[in-house]
Amino acid sequence: MKLVTYRCNESTSCGIMTERGILDILKAWGSPHPPGSLQEILERGGDCLDRLRSLDTEGAEVLPLESVTLLAPLPRPGKLLALAGNYAAHVKEASQERGFKVGLSDSPRQTTVPRPFLMPPTVVCGPGDTIPWPAYSQDIDYELELAVVIGRCIKCSDADDAMDCVAGYTIANDVSARSVTFKEGRAQRPWDEFYDWLNGKWADGFLPMGPYLVTADEITDVQNLEMTLKVNGQTRQSANTSQMIYSVAEIVSFCSHLMTLEPGDIISTGTPSGVGLATGNYLKAGDTIECTIEGLGTLTNNLGPRPERFYEPLAG
């Protein structure tokens, strides 16, 4: 199934994307107690998903796609994690730009561990939304990523069992501020570079997601999906999820040892090579970014206008 969150006539609802349009779950469910959101569907678990699969998507009335506005499938996820450096070619290009050695062996899964970091839920925006240009950075980059949606609680799981908790997948664009204006005139301290990088991930609207959540049963092999990112029609990233250093199962297992994962949590699994950081070819105001992953559709957003004034707390 392709599950969506959408707005129609100032009201937000959830539905099933079909070839004919969107089936509104609240109306199709009947009584009693229809789920009111994708978050509630995930919290109810497998029985709720099975009930949705049994709904009449062929004969029921649907909403034309052009009559609704698609939102991020989970507009405010409970926990939002992302991976740094999960494609070897991207690790290499980023390391070369920053002037240090890669440090990956031929078998990185045996010699390193994943590097997840947390992001606030306010980074999420939906398909078609304009990505705000934050006032603290002049260099904005793109990062195509596969996002994993958790469907049930999991804690300290082995990789062999981790996939049982995955409800489905969606597309994420981990937009990144590659510079920070508040660096100017700042005293040098250890770890400043790391925090600048991390702060560059936290701006409002910096994680577009969508266009829908595809349930896990629809994806035959999540480790063999073609993925492409285009800027104004020009291909910037082209890869396959088979190139991940750590598989989805390994990522979910690792994160489950750091914290309890709950229904509706999202893990963005890292970006392949081809980002603007490697070439200095960053995004410009008004650019259109199209993110496509095989079986998951295409997520399209524009970058908003460049701020007239940038944030410099040490100025004056």
C-alpha cells in the first residue's frame, strides 16, 4: 500500500494512494473507531494494516490527486534519526573536501559502526513545499536518502530480527547547510566543526519527505533500489541502495541498542556521492530538487529565496 497524509478543504486526513486517486481512510473504514492518522495506524499495528488492505480500493469513491495537497506521510515523527557516512563514495568525497583521510577498510561493517544523529521534528516538510533558506548559512546542499519508518516497538534487536519492526519506506532529502555565518569571529574550540555540521542539519523544513509511505510488503529487496536526485533536471546523484555500508537491518538493529524505537519513528539511512559539498555546486534560490527512489515515487521541492540579511551574533 501507498499511505498518504493530505490536506483537502483545510482539513487534514490520511488515505491510500490508488491509480484512480486517494481513498480516504476515515470514510472507507466505516465504524467503529477509524484511525485518524498514519501515526495512529502504525500504533495500532499489523491488524490495522491488514484491515486497510481489505478495503475496497477498486469500487470506492476516491479523491482526485489534483484536489488535495500531499503532506509528509508523518508530519511530526516522534524520533527522527539520520545516518552520517553510509555510502563509501560519499565518505570519500566529503573527506577529500575537508582534507582528511577516509579511514575505511575494505570491510567497513567489520571495522566501524553506524553514526546516527538526532534531528528535531520541525525539519520535516512535505512534497511540493518550499524549503526555507535559513538565515545562518550561505551554502545549501542536497542529500537523497532512503527513509525507514518504524512500525512497532523494538529494543536491542539483532539484525536478523530488526526488519520485523519496519512498517515501510519513504524518500527523504537531507538538506544541509554547509557553512554557518556565526563562525565568523568566533574563538576556536574543540568540536566546533562537528557542531557546525550538526547545526547545519536542523533548520526548519530541511528534511522534505514523501510523497507517500510504501508498506514494507511492497518492496521486494530494500537493498537493491535505484535512486536518483536531479537539480533543475540535471542528475546530481545516481546510486543504488546496495551500495550502503550498513544495511537497513543493521542500521535499525544498531539504533535499537541506543534507544527504544517506537511506531512512527523514522531513520534516514545516509546519502550517496554527488552532493554539492564535493564540487562547490550548491543549491541556488528557486532550484527544483527531484528525488526518486525505485518503488517509492518522486519527491519534488524548491529552495526558497536567499535571506536579505544573515545571522551574525558576534557582529558589532
